[in-house]
Amino acid sequence: MNEKERLGQLDRDFFVAMHEIDPLTATQLGVPGYDHLLPDPSRAGAEAGAARLAALEARLQTIDQGALDARDQVDRDVMAHLLWALRTNLEDGLWAKDASAGTYTSPQSMAFASIPGAPLPGADAVAGYLQRLTALPGFFDAVRTRYQEEAAAGWRSTVVGIRQAQRQLEGHLAREVTADPLLAPLVESPAATPADRSRAEEVILGHVRPAMASLLRALLDDLLPRARPDEQVGICHLPGGEGMYRRAVRRHTTTRLDPEEIHRIGLRVLEELEVEWEEVGSRAFGVAVRAEEVRARLREDPGLRFQDEGQILAVVTAALQRAEAARDSFFPAYRIADCVVRPIDPVEAGNAAMAYYRGPSADGTRPGTHFVLTTDPSSRFTFEYEALAFHESTPGHHLQIASAQTLGHLPRYRRHLDAEVCAYVEGWGLYAERLADEMGLYTSNLMRLGMLSFDALRASRLVVDSGMHHLGWDRQRAVDFMWRSTATTGSNVNNEIDRYIAWPGQALAYMIGRQEISRLRSAAQTRLGALFDVREFHGAVLSEGAVPLSVLEGVVERWKAARGGGGADRHPVAVG
């Protein structure tokens, strides 16, 4: 077996390992074959998963890189980062040290978000769904035990995270069983029989909900009395927290940037944005205004709020339609799955960001979905939702993730990457918000102020995430800083800060990734001059799916060289 064949076998083994270790993410990403499984959240499960990944890392190290071509070298480098990131994530187990209801961080939240999304086209899929549902009480029990073990070992969760999980679990327990999201796929599936639905109701009422109630009691009785107050929300207040945060920063940014440097980058970007606030704000309002006045007017004008859920859905749907109509002028002609817009489940709304994206299933039975927060519409700003749509759908996450699924030259595991390569995925989403302006998709200067508000939000994340988890800021200081720096609502600010508390380092990925993609484009335009074509650049950036930033740099450099751009423009930031 030559080196290419050995790498191919390792690709296949890694695909199976990563999805057997985390089958809920497989369901979330539309990867078939794992919808009957659940993760093992126990310490023993984490140790076994980490050992399995470490064995794959050892095999990867024996492959002779010099015997690989450029495309295989990309694959090797992507896998090296992913193996390290997934292994250290299991070893650190930050979710268990900080109970919350974060969508991607707490196991119970991943269950609520992922399990109802499994497509059930036939009897086998229905049987697998019932198998997973039957195992769910044991999963919740294992989550409860893990939380208790970590707390007993000195890793105290935060009060804010526990209260968040309390509201989430109480909301699900209060539902009528007929309205339970765990039942919905069986109600909607043509392959599910009345007996299947009756069996599911019995399992939910008799087993799943008692396990959820037991988890809730453990959070309130065992974790809450010893929880960290709002003055100590950062993981720097936990044993080993400094090292855990540095590893989280590296996982999410795919760089070796230091937390202090990231903090400074955020402050610098916010300062640069002040000029744009004034320029765009003056055009939007018809009079010269200072940056802080623009943000105040956007927050305080009641006319800039939605009146009902339908208005929110109409704005984001129309934005998606405009982007799809303009797509081929800025991108190669991709044949990808459709994208639909859906409201976020009201029970999850209190813990949710303004929106999130779920990719299409690989078998084509489920479209890509832009989930958007629509509860309490009078608290939602009209000017933010166009930029939000461009980030989550087209030209953002939907275009990037759905197109990656069509790249037949990629190993299977690389067609379904999302949070595992966060700086690329979220950096692209933030890049898409600015690109939408270049594409002429914003309907007014007021909507461009929403784009600036999101830029400021992502720059603020660099400051407050490093502030809380590295510098020891308390929660209120982070809330106050973000409130001053953006034009978003108070409820969004609170949701954002609580999300960062539960998911250290992830908030850094957006601006760090966007800056690198923008830098690569600027360097390509400078080097290629009249030979630069934006459609080809975007095709190059998307050509290898989601990759670490250092790998992306190499991909773009090879495209430039092939286009006639000569030597490389190397940069020290994107060091994987």
C-alpha cells in the first residue's frame, strides 16, 4: 500500500471514528448512517474517544509527506488539525465543567437540536430513530453523572449557565407530549405507523422525561449551590483554565494567536469601524452624526422594530431570494441543495443566538435550513436581519456548506465539516455579510448599518471572550462593553455573552477568519492585477471545503500561481 492509499484508508477510518464518537453532530450535518446512535458523555467515553483519535494521529505521523501530491497534502494537514482539535476537546471536556444550554456545547441541547432533524424516509430509519429515542434516558443520566463528577472534582459551573439549562429543561418538560419535538419526525414521516408513534409517546413520557427531570434536579441541588457567580464566569477561574482556554483559542481560530493579541485586534477593529459608523449613519439619517449617536438612534427608535414573526421571516426570505438571483455573478455555477427559512423553537429561544444554520442531508431529503429567532418580535431590530440572512444562507453558510457536499474529490469526512473548522466556516459567514454589499443586496443604508453592527459585534467578541476567559472580566463588564460597541438589543447582548461563557474561544473564530479571507483576497488582487477574477477567487476559497486558515492560505497561493501570480505572499497569522 503506497502513501496515498494509506492516507485514503486513514480518511475512511477517521470518518467512522469522528461520527461514532459524536453521532449527534453527524445528524446535525446530514451525514447518514449514524441517526440511531448517541454519544457517550461519560469520562470513560471521553477517554476512549480521545485514545481512538490519538491512535489515528500516530498513524498519520508515519505517512511520508514527501510522497503526497498537493491535494493529498491538503487532506493530510486538515486531518492533522482535526485529530488534534477533537482529541483535546474530549480531553478538556469544557462542556462538563460548565453546565449550560448552549446549542453546540451542552449534550442535552445537541440532543434537542439534532435528534428531531433526522430524516425518516423509510421503515429502517424509523426503527433507528426509535432505537435512539429508547437510549436517550441513559444518555441524559450519563450527562447528569458527568456534571456531578466534574463539580465534585472542583470544576464549578456558572450560575448563569445552570439557570439557562434550568429554563431549557423546564420548558421541554412543560410541553404536551403531542407538541414534543422528539415526536415530530414520527408524526411527519410517511413510513411511521400509529404503533411507532404510540411507542415513542410511551418512551418520552415514561422514560425520557423522568431522566430530564433527574438531570434538572442534579443541576439545582448539586451544582447550583457551589456554582461560580457572575463575577467569575471565565474558565481562568477553574483549575487548569488558562491552558484550556489557550487550547480552545487554537481549536476555534486554527491559529496560534495569543489571547492578548486577539484582545488587541478586537480593540483595533472597533476603533476602525467608528469612521464607517459615522459615514453610513450620516447617509442613512440625512444629517451628520457621531458614531455613538448612530448606535443610540438605532437602539431607541421604536419604528426600527418588527411587529410580528411574519415580518421577520419575510425579510430574511426575501434577502435569500435576492442573493440566490445574484449568486452566479460572483461565484462559479454551483448545483446545490435548496435553503429554507424556519423559526427557532420557542423553548430554545431564550438560549439561542439570533440565528443558526443546519446543512442539507447528504441524501437530498432535507434542505439546508436557516433557523432564525422570531420570538418577541418587538424586541428585534429590522436593520439587522438582512445581514443575518446573508451570513446564514447565501452567500454565507448555505452556499459554503452545501457546495462542500458536492466536491467529489474530497474525502467523505471533509464534505461535512462545520464547527470543527470554525475560523473558516464562521469567517466565511462574516465575509459574506460584506460581500453582500458588494453584490448590491442590501436594500438601504439603514440595512448597511446592520452590517456594521454585526461587524462591531464580532470585533467585540474578540475583546469580551478574551476578557472573560483570559483576563478575568466579570459578566457585567462584558455586557457593558458589548452594549457600548454595538447597536444590537440588550436581550441579544445578554444572549451573546452567555453563549461565550459556555463556549470559550468559539466567538473568536468569526473576525479572525474574516480578516484572513479578506487579506488573502487583497493580496491576490494586488498580485494578479487585471488577471484577478472574483468568481475564480471565491471558487478557489471554496474549492477544498472547510480547512484551517494556514491550509487555506496554501490553497489560494496555488490558485494564484496557476493564474499567473508568481511567488507567494506568506503571512504569519494563519499558523495552524
